[in-house]
Amino acid sequence: MLQKNIASSSLSFGDPILTAVHRALGEIQGNRPFALTGEDGVRFVLALDGSDDHQMAAFVDGFCGGEADLVISGVRARMMKLTPESDDGAVLTPVTSISAGGPDMARVMEIATALKPDAVPSFTPAGRTAGTAVDLAKLAQRIPACLVSRPVEPTDDDETLITVRTEDVEVFRARLAATLKPVSEARVPIADGIASRFVIFRNAIGGIATAVIVGEPDATAPLPVRVHSSCATGDIFGSRRCDCGEQLQLGLHRLEELGGGCLIYLDQEGRGLGLANKMHAYTLQDQGLDTVDANMVLGFHDDERDYHAAGFMLKRLGWERITLLTNNPTKLTGLAAAGIEISDRLPVVTKANADNRRYLETKARRAGHLLGTAGLLETV
Ligand SMILES: Nc1nc2c(ncn2[C@@H]2O[C@H](COP(=O)(O)OP(=O)(O)OP(=O)(O)O)[C@@H](O)[C@H]2O)c(=O)[nH]1
Ligand SMILES: [Zn+2]
């Protein structure tokens, strides 16, 4: 009886799809295996990033009967020319074929992440279930590479493991954004006499996003808005490798000059890759790659962000018509896709310095950022 009541009440504690994906992300963050169910059956999954040799070997032996596959993103496969095909789907290779004496985990890791891996085996298209394992690793901000078992028939034993369905992962991001709710707010005077109010939003799995309302915006005109992705190195420490910290300050000042507006601060560190992967990308950039190729060698898209959360927050605050302060065209299309009407765009161009000049040039040349030439010519 109690079991039945628990089962029927559990729906009161949130969307089961968000719960399932949140739990799987928890398993990745804790370096534990989980089960993924898809059209080709069940695959057990262990994300590589964060797992040690012992855990990987235990997974291949215990969960996969000694025969696992390594799945990596299609982006990395294309960058490293691992397959003849150019499509974007994930690809996999058997790990047991990597070394005759059993899986060599250091080698597996090298194939999944190194800039110049040795003697790479051939890869084949992964299919939807194994491909979803890679998407989940990305959502957990881990390197998009996993060990997966061969597909097995579902059994009751799987219930001891956290289980998630491929279709749940596919709808996760947009659904999660729609659960953001304002939970607290307060007046925060910031540097240079800027008056602001911080409104903190929380989503159904505890993620935070902040709306910084500058001044007293005119409710009848399109709202000046800056949507800023977090950059711990630039925003907090003033890193000269990027323009983020300066853009944050410039954005706040521009909003004040425009008579008030809103800065949406999103937890999208490293263009959505996370801080650890941004450092991996910096290491690759120090070896000669540009910011776009570095992300892609790691298996990510150049930019993994989406703007559902920003759109949802603006609507929740009552602003659907905005003037956007950005140089990035994908923010315009992203916010429009999230239902926001953009009546104008204003640039947020900072001066280049010797450490970020190449980064800014790459953003303009390869990612289409509208930097003009002023910022790039004027070096400080
Ligand atoms: N992966 C990666 N992320 C970076 C690098 N440099 C900066 N970032 C991240 O890039 C993002 C920049 O965010 P924003 O300033 O909001 O966006 P933007 O794409 O530059 O567009 P606008 O500033 O609006 O023109 C932040 O999440 C930074 O952490 C890099 O070399 N690699
Ligand atoms: Zn930055």
C-alpha cells in the first residue's frame, strides 16, 4: 500500500524526464556507470573524463563482458579524420581491438582526447543510443567520450542502475530552461555608482541564472539587454586571454547610459564547455590551434550554448521586445528562437590586447562576430 502511495505521489516531485536525466548527470559527475535505453536496446555507459584506469577496466570486464566500445563525438572524428564520412553523428570503435592483451586504458584516453594520437583504429557510425551517451557527457561538461557496452536486452537487473532514455536526453535542455523561477532578489549597488537589482532564478535541478536589472528601465520601450556567459578567468580575474571581463563592465555601463536595462548572467562557462574543458582548450591553443579548432579537437562544437534560459527569464520578467548588446549573431538567432523580439542590436566592442588579439580575430573570421575593425586595430 505504502509503495503504491509513494509511486502515485512521486509525480508531485517534478517532471520524470528531468529527474531521469538529472540522475544520469549525477552518475557522470560521480564517475559511476549508468544504463541508457534506446531503440537498439540497453547500453551501459561510463564517461571517460574523470574515470581512472581501474574504473574503466572494471566497467569493461564487469558491465560489458570484456567487449566494450569507445564512442566519441562526430565533431572530433571529423577533425581528426577518423572516418571518411562527414556527417555529425558520434562514432565508435571496439576497445578490445586496441591492444591484444586487453584494453589499454591510457591508449583509449589518448584516442579520445589527444591532439596527435598514435595508430588510431577505425571507427563506424555509433547509432542513436551510443550517440546520446556523448550528448550526456557534454551536458555534464565532461569530454564527449564514453565507454559503452554492446546493446543488451533490458532485464530487471538494470533497475539497480540509474536508467535514462535517449528521447529524454534529447528534450532535456529546453524543458529545463522552462522550469526557471525567480527565488530571491535584492538591491546591489555596483562599481562606478551603477544602481542594480539582482534577481536570482533557480531551475528544477538547482541550476542558477541571474538577471541584473540596471537602473529603472522604461517599461514602454524595447529593453536594452546584455546576455553574458560566465567566464571565471575574465570576469573574476581579469584574464587578458579574452574580452569577457571588459565586455561585462562595458555592458553594465552601456545599460546605465541607455537609461536602464537588464544583464542576464548565464552559467555557460567556456561557451558551454565548462571551466575544466576551457583550460584543455587553452592548452591546445598554446600548441597552435585557434579557439574554434581547439573546442572541436576536444569533441565539442565551437559553441555549445543555447539561449532558451535567457529568453525564458526575460519573458518571466515581462520583457519580450529588446535591444540586444552583442557582437555575436548566434545570440540574435538564439534569442529569437526563444521567442524574444529583437528590435535592434548594439555592439559591445573592447580594445584588443597582445594576449587576446588572435582570439578576437578568430571570433570575427571563423565565428562571424561583428567586431568591425575598430576593436582589433586599437591595441592596448
Ligand atoms: N571554449 C572556450 N571558451 C572561451 C574562450 N575564451 C572565452 N570563452 C568563453 O566564451 C564565452 C564568451 O561569452 P560572451 O561574452 O557572453 O559571448 P560572445 O560569444 O563573446 O558574444 P558577445 O560578447 O555577446 O559579442 C564565455 O563563456 C567564456 O568563458 C576560449 O578560448 N575557449
Ligand atoms: Zn573570457
